[in-house]
Amino acid sequence: MREIDVLLYGATGFTGKLVAEYLAKRGADEGLRWALGGRSRTKLEEVRRHLATTDEALADLPILVADSEDVAALDAVVAKTSVVLTTVGPYAKFGIELARSCARHGTSYCDLTGEPNFVRKVIDECHALAKEKQSRIVHCTGYDSIPSDLGAHIAFDYAKQRWNEDLAWVKIFTGRTKGAVSGGTVASAFGITEAARADRDVRKVLLDPHGLDPVRPPRSREPFEQDQRGVRFDEDLQRWTAPFVMASINARIVRRSHALFKEEDGKGYGQDFKYNEAMSFGRGPRGFAQAAAVTAGIVGFFAATGFGPTRKLLEKAVLPKPGEGPSRETIENGFFEMHVLARTQSGKKLRGRVAGTSDPGYGATATMIGETAICLAKDGARLAPRYGVLTPATAMGMRLVERLQSAGMTFDIHEV
């Protein structure tokens, strides 16, 4: 037993404050012993005072101070807690020492990273030790990549429970979505781009569809699994589709889930399971035009940010900065949906939907990572005895789905 169930590290940032409010709302119902963490006691005390205006009991919320590069201070706070929830990114810059500390101390961990290079580094350095110490290190527990990872997982669970069948493939497509871009997400994207330019190994991870698998197989040339780069009409969805920037992390997390399950039973989601992800639009000329416009916009954005002067202008005048975020009204009026399509090995077809009712990158993400941390802290007896650097599906699976459904998210799957 540790004295703290969940340490929220990064509680003074924009997203961190939203997560703090979520834990404040849910903590009493769960009997959660939680604490605020970060590098500035003064700013953490400000967050605590704000929380106490809605619940006086939170005036005594513990505060734990540690800088992200101070190994001794991180070890001291990590040793006191069962689960560390961190919102401090870009994670490749600020996250590795915290992940290492959690692995050393047998402390579970969850984050909001969307950086494949960071996840690969933690796998390589921490998986074996975390497994030995019985720690669950779980990356990508926000909009990156819970809807995708659990969307594929509910399709597999349905096929297994209904017909005792494995899956041949899953495709996930974004649907109606309304949300703001995070300053932290922009900073992470720039960090990934810079790392890829400087390091050939990073480029290899980013280009490899199986770059986060436990043991990386020879690079897949299977068209089904390649990240989409242009406009396509998907016959199964019957809609025009375009590249989805987040597929570069989401798809690799889903494939890691499959590979980790396959290590245990030899099959995972299916002996020859494949996964793909993209954005979706309408089926007619208007849908094609929208898909083409989005594709052109993505190409233009990365071209502009790859050129120094243009990038500086965008950073100064257009793009949000780390720590900045939308208004509460914008967050509350946001939403997202993702379409799940799957086929079993015998050819049965499944269709489903994963959806949330607030801004995906802020409101919904605070819910997703908040419930992840609570699940890791409180539901240990209901989780599979699986440890190491995991994914939402392999660490918590259907138990996390149940929690997120209770929190208002939609996870639906059915036969068609």
C-alpha cells in the first residue's frame, strides 16, 4: 500500500488543470487518495485553492514537488504513489526520467503522448524492468489513442464472445468531430519532426507500421497497413477518405495491442490480423472535394512547418502555444465520433461507433486519462496480471471500456 493512489504530475498546465477538476469530481466517489505534482509549489498551491472553492476538503490535497529532470526528486515522489498520471509534454523532452522512475519503483503510469519515438524509447529501456517490478506503463491514454485502441478491442471481444472467432481486420475512420488543436500537440508534432530529421532510427520507427511491436518484424509492405497518404474511396465504408495525422500513433498502438496478446496465445486478435485508420467524408462529389481539401491542407501544413521562416510565422501568429487552450464553452460544445468496421476470419461483418460529447483533445481526454488512472489504481484485482509497457487494451481492456461508458462515452459494436 502506497500513501497516494494517483499522483497528477503536471497539474498546473492547461490540460493538467482539466484533469485535476475531473479527479476532484470523481475522487470522492472512488475513495481516491490523490495528489497534485509538478515543479512549482506556488503554482500547485494555486490549483489547489481553485479546487477547494468547489470542495473544501480539497484544501488539504497533498502536493508533491519534483522537476522532470531531477531523478532523485522524481524517485522520492514516485515511491509514494501507486499510479502516476502525467500531462507534461512533449514527452520525448520531459517524460523519460519519470517513466524510468515508475519502472524502477513498480509504480504504474499513464500519459497523453502521441510521440511514437518516445513510446519506442520507453519500450526499449523500461519494458523488461516494469514487467519484473509489476508496473503497468500505459502510453496514449487520451484521444491519442484510446478511441482507436479500445474500438478495435471491442470488435475483437464481440467476435470472441459471440462466435468464438478471431478478426481478419479492423478499420477505424473519424466521423463528425469538433475540437480545438492543443498547443502541446503542436509542440509534440514539431518535436517529432525535428527528431526525425536528426535521427535515422526515429525515421525508421515513424515509417514502420509495426514500429511499436514488442519485437519489430521486417518492415511491412502490406498496402492495408500503410499510413494513408492520399484520397481513397473505401468500399467497406462507402465513403471518401483522407489521411488522418493521428493514425501515425493510433495504428501503431493498436498493432502493439495485437502483438502483445499474440505473445501470450499465439494469435492475438487473429493470426493474420491487419489494421488501418483514416478520416472519412461523404460518398459523393462533395465528400471527394472535402477529402481532397483536407489532404492538401495536411501536405501544405507540413511543408510550411518544415521551412524555418514559415514555421516561425505560424508559431507567432496562428498556432497555439504549449499551455494555451480553448474556452470552457468551446470544450463543452466539442464532440467526436469514430466509425469501427471489422471482419472476422470467416467473413462476418461488424460495425460500431466510439464517441464522446466534449472537445476530444481536452474535455474527452481529461475523462479518458482520469478514468485510466483510477482504473489502474482501483481495479487491480479485475485486471489481467499483465505488466510492462502496455497499451490501454492490454492493460485494462473491457474494464476501462465499462468505466468510460459510465463516464458518458459511447462504445457500440454490432453485426451487420
